[in-house]
Amino acid sequence: MKKIQNILKTVLCLTVFTISFNTTTWAQKATKQETSTITTSNTDATFIDANGKKVTLSSLKGKVVFVNFWATWCGPCIQEMPSIQALKDKMAKKNVVFLLVDIDGKYEKAKAFMDKKGLSLPVYIPSGAIPSTYLGTSIPTTVIFDKKGNMIQRIVGGVDYDSKEVEEFMNKVLSL
């Protein structure tokens, strides 16, 4: 059974990788979607941090929130990690919270992965089911919330977040 699961994970990852990294730019992926009615107030999610503390998306109101759903076995997820680190570094002195949620729920494995890659991205695991409005059926998926808790962006597939375009977008979100 485990072998079948690993094969399915690999097929999913390769499919997403093939679709995600075919010269798709941030602008192509980051088109405004119908997200205006999805908020952390009406669709919340809970994650567990490094200390075992539960963090809800709704508790982060007042901050811009960047949530990336990923797994250690996912090629496109791994490929975009350095660019997420670069974006996090650029936003370090700004009111932005980064949550990198390992969908497999294996905190120690995900943290070891980050350490091995020399990344200081904050690892979280799901506390329960993740609403499908945030995470559909593909990873990586990134969701960005404004300071009021409104989901303003949902991006499916790998993206290079280390670009001027993304930095400008995040600064615009901060100014809302």
C-alpha cells in the first residue's frame, strides 16, 4: 500500500511540475480570482507551529499572511523554496507572516528538510482538514491574505517569488 501511495505522490508531483514550470510567469499565475467572499472569518484554518501551538488564520488579522502548502517529496515545491526564502527576507521588516504548511503533517521531517537546505522558513502542519477554498488538489499552492483576513490571491503551481513583480504586489497588499 505504501508503495502505491509513493507512486501516486510521484505521479502527482511530476504532473504538477510539468504543468507548473512551463515558462509560466508570476503575472500569468497571479491573476485576480474570485476570492472577495473568502475570508478567514468565514473559512478559517488551524495550523500547528514548532512549539505545538495552534495558530488560526483568523488570529493573524492585522498582518498580511502568505501561506504555502507543500511537501518534501514535491519537486515544484522544492524548486520554489529558495524564492520564497528570498521574498521572506525582503519582507522581514514588514507586517507579513509566512506559514509553510507541510501537507503530510510530518513536522520533524519538514523541519529537517528546511535545515538541510539552509532555509529559515517557518514550518507548520495542519491541525485538521484544510478547507478546499485554500488547498485544492495540487501542490504547491500559495494563498495570500490581506490585513483584514480577505483571501486576495490563490496560486496553484510553482512560482518564482524572488521577482520585482511579486515584491511590488506584496507591497501593494501591505498598503491596503
